[in-house]
Amino acid sequence: MRVFITGSADGLGRATAQTLLENGHEIVVHARSTARLGAVQDLVDGGAAAVVGDLSDLEQTRDLARQVNAIGHMDAVIHNAGVLHSPDIFTVNVVAPYLLTVLIERPQRLVYLSSGMHRGGHAELSRLEPGTDNVTYSDSKLYLTALAAAVARLWPDVLSNAVDPGWVPTRMGGASAPDDLRLGHLTQEWLATSDDPAALTSGGYWFHQNREKPHHAARDERFQNALLDHLAGITGERLA
């Protein structure tokens, strides 16, 4: 299978790319800038393709989608990239995955990296109004989980799921993070490529290959639609 993974220069994204490449899949890795391509050079040497784009910049995100489409049809896209502390947290964690979802030729499977912290997110879109600057990491992951559920509802021909990778020892998670690093990327690999009947389902929120119940707002169609309307207004692109 051909799989595109955002944010694959380090952390869980790189681990996912390396494992899938070793398992014989065609992998497209992503780096924020050409300066970061060195971090994935070994994967490229091993057969991966590479694309470049800063997800905090909407025009670069659009160009990233064009680069991916030029490579060919993706069987799966794993929206792994994210930031924990940044003024661009909403753009990188939510707007960019939305825009890539709309612009990349529709794959068979979509996986969105959420977080258990999404349960502490606020389901008030008023936090997104210009000048408020109130969006937290937890908020962004709630919005992303709602996006994954909305795509599952609106695109029944696509398997769309959200994954909580756990608190794992990556650069973002920190060296003292208590969860298992291997389990942190196993579920997204499984959802993207496995023919296990459980992996061939849509609309789930997963933790270590177990389906769990997300924040109630993530499955609220009115909240999903309001979020999609807001994202369409920002990007000028509407989810079909």
C-alpha cells in the first residue's frame, strides 16, 4: 500500500514511516522544510518518497497536497503532524489536516492522530474567533477528533478514524513519558494497512487497537458541521 504520513521527520511519524517501509509498503514522508529532509534521508535511501511543506502556512499546505497528488494515489493518509506549544496550534493541528483532507485525492483510509487530552477540550467554537487566541492543545485535538468523525459520516467510502497514541517518550512527550513507544505507533499502522476486520471499520476513536468513547462533542453532528463551516471559511475549501 502507498501511505503518506505528515510530520514524519521525527517522533511517532518517523517511527510509523520506518516500520511501514520495513514491512514493504510504499511510503511518502513529509518534512517541514528542505533543511529537515536530512532527518528522513535514510528512509528516502530505503525507497520512500519525500515531500516538503510548512503546515503553519496555508499556501505551503496547498502545495504539499499538490506534491502528494503528483506522486500518485495514496491508499492511506496518516495525519500525524502536530504541535504542543505554538501560536500556530490551531493551524497546524486542525486547519492543515482539514485542508489536506480536502485537497489530496481521496484515499481509502484516513487516520488522524488525536490525544487523550482531547477530553479536556472545550467544545465552543467561539474560542476560534479572531483575536481570542484561546485554543489549547486539548481543544485542537477535540476539533481534530470531531473532524475524523465528520469525515467518516460524510465519506462512507473512506475509513476514517482517530487515534490516541498515548503519552510516549518522543520529543513532544518527553523522556519520562510512561507509555510504550511501540504501541504509540502500532494502531495507526494497523488502521492504515491491515485487513483485520476491526481495522476495516470507520468512525472510531482508538487507543492501542481498542476502540474507546471520545468526548461527546466529537460525535455531535451539529458541532461537526459548525467546525466544518468554520474551516471552510478559513480555507475557502469545503469538504464535499
